[in-house]
Amino acid sequence: MSVPRLVIAAPSSGSGKTTVATGLMAAFAARGLAVSPHKVGPDYIDPGYHALATGRVGRNLDAYLCGAELVAPLFLHGSRGCDLAVVEGVMGLFDGAAGQGELASTAQVAKLLRAPVVLVVDASSQSRSVAALVHGFASWDTGVRIGGVILNKVGSDRHEELLREALESVGVPVLGVLRRSVGLETPSRHLGLVPVAERRAAAVEAVAAMGAVVSEGCDLDALLALARGAGVVSGAAWCAAEVTESPTHDHPSRLAEKGTSSTDRLAEKAPTPTSRPRIAVAGGPAFTFSYAEHTELLTAAGAEVVTFDPLRDEELPDGCAGLVIGGGFPEVYAGELSANERLRKAVAELAATGAPIAAECAGLLYLCRELDGAPMCGVLDASARMSERLTLGYRDAVAVGDSVLAVAGTRMRGHEFHRTVVEPGAGAAPAWGVLSPARRVEGFVQQGVHASYLHTHWAAEPSVARRFTERCRTS
């Protein structure tokens, strides 16, 4: 399958990848192209801006969380039927999981997709040195094809002239020049950009401005020609229905290491269409972190998925049999979440029945007794508070015991990203045993609740969605 595609990378964070990638998506979409947006790594926020630019769901490509073998299938799934795919990288081009070589780097994803890379260079404090920089990136790994450069934050016509002159000797074409511009930056706070859901009108204006600036400053025809020169991506597109229809479609070699019993495997087969449990998924400004594949997997497993907003909805959706509360920023909305006492009580009452509840990071905080002194749902005998310390990184984990998500021994990879602390950090029955980078237990399993700081990607382990849906059906 061949989808024209570009990977937008940079020598380091802060070079302008998000502006350029989002701007290119918007510019090509304005030309009438169906653009498929993708983001390397676990980031939840950038895909929201990508979705505004393209009108399509932003999707992540994470070789650590999902495994390198799923990068191409997930890409093909998201880009099916599109004219062009734009993939925004993460950090610097060759930066990935700490201490694990190229794993989860933009370079690795570019190689897996056989995609040309466009390098975004912050040229604000250099002229001739840009040639050495680009030459180094172009020659570091011959498996990565640097197809062109976009120069960002160029100060003047004379500055542009010097940069172009220096790059002539490198043999990497300049495909765009963006001047220093005020007003293109999106607001940030303690965990990065402010999500689209919290500033939708302003975000729409920002994306439109990015598209206009990139359209004016970049050679869109040359970029499209570069994208169309990418080779065929081998393999089949990922399909939620296929991977949930039988446990044999689990991530390769996972069944053996999980020790799943034959009874569990039979119980977790795809349901008959006559029984569709309703699963409520938290959304709205306070809970914006989710991967599109999670909902797709739940639906394919036989669930009816409905969304609700804990900031505004005072009741859970009618007939709710289970609850998924993902990540986000409950600390920003602690007062409003606390003020919605009727919903907090409804969540606690649902948990008391033993109904399945899966909570990640922000969801964990919402289930605690309190967050920075503001009463939360009180499902967990734990309190949460903001911290000065940022907890960030990939984790290897194993399920300590059976839960509504997994059987004991299930291995999964996760990602932590928060500035909060939950005390205690684990319940009498922890959710996960973290194997690296340091051994510890964390999270809570009680009745039907599975609550943890770890963000996981269920495409790597379809049995999670299958098991959760089945428990919602039978609880």
C-alpha cells in the first residue's frame, strides 16, 4: 500500500515541529487533499491540533508502547483513503526511549514507514553553521532520508540568503523559509501545550494562522512531490475488528508470557451482537487524553461507547455498565469537578456495585478522596496533590493480579507524565508491578476498579478491551 507521506522532524525540541507539521496539514487540507495526521510518541495534545487542521482523528505512532511491528499497520489504518500523510516527530530526530538506542525515535518511525524526513531547523542564531548541522543529521544514519529542510525563525532577506548559500554545499534542498513571527505560539503550562478542548475558538484561529504562514513560506508542490516519492509501506492495515475477534490476534508472543488460561481466553472472545454493554468514556476539557484506537477496540469488542463530560454532566449516561476515565488535567479543574457533587456520587455508587472502571492518571486522581484539598469521588482511599516534580518516562510493567483489564502476569508498556503525587502510591492490591526503570508497585485494583498513573496503548494488547467489555457485559 502506498500513501504519500512526510515525517516532520527537527534537531531538537523547540525548533518549530508542531507549527510546521500542523501548518502543512492545514495548508494541504485547504488545497482539498485528504490529509492523515500522525504524531510520533505518546503525546496526546498535538494530535488535537492536527485534528483541527485536517478534520480527521489525530493518531499516535509509538514504537515503545505498541512495538515496532505495529507502527506501519497503525499508520496504514489511520491513512486509509487519504491523499497524504504528515507525521510530526518527537524531540530531536534521533532521540527516543532513554538508553535504548533508536527505539521510539522519529528516525526509527521514519525508517519503518520508509518515509522522507523534512528537517525543521531553528536558524535564529546561526548562518553558515547551519550547513554543518544539516550535514551531520543527513549523514548520521544512512537509513534515514533527509529529503529537505525548512528554515524557521529567519530574521531577514540577508539572513535567508546566507543560510541558502551555506546549504548549497550540503545537497539538501531548502523547501521552506519561515520568518520570525509573533502570534503563532500556542499557550503552554506544566505539561506542555494547552489542549484544543480548553481553547477551541483560539485553537481554530491558531491553526488557520499556521496554515497561512506555512503556505506562504513553503514550497508545497515540492513537498508533495517528495511525499509522493516515498516507497510502498509493506503489510496490512491494523483492524480493530480483526484483533478483537479472537485471542490469537493478541500482540505476538504475549499469550505465552501472560500465562492466560484457556477459560480466560474463551471468556474473552468477541461477544455476540445481541449483548452490547454501554461503556461511558470521560471527555471534555478535564479529560482530553485518549487514543482513538481504544474506542475503536471497545466498539469492535461489542460495546456501545458513549462520552460524557464530568465538568458539565450531573449524571452518568443511562444504562452505563462500565466507565473509562483517561488522562487530562483534573488539577486545573479541581474546583469544578468537585462542585459537580451529583456526578461524583454517581461514580462512587457505580464503583460500589463492582462495575468495571478503568482509570489512567487523571482518572486515578478523580477517583481519589481529594485533589489538592478538593473532594473527588472517594472511590479510592488515597489523596492527590500537585507537586513541583515532573514524573516522565516510559515504563515496563506487569499486572500484579487479575483485574477487569488483565490477568495476572500480563506484560504491558506504559508512559508516565504528571506533576502530581498520590498517597499512598499503591493499594493493597496494586495495578502494576513496574519492572523498569526501577522496580516498584503502583496503582489500585479493588472490586471492578483498575486505577493507575500509567498510560497504556490498548492496540498493543487487544485482550484488554476484550476483557473489559466482557466484564461490563457480565457484571
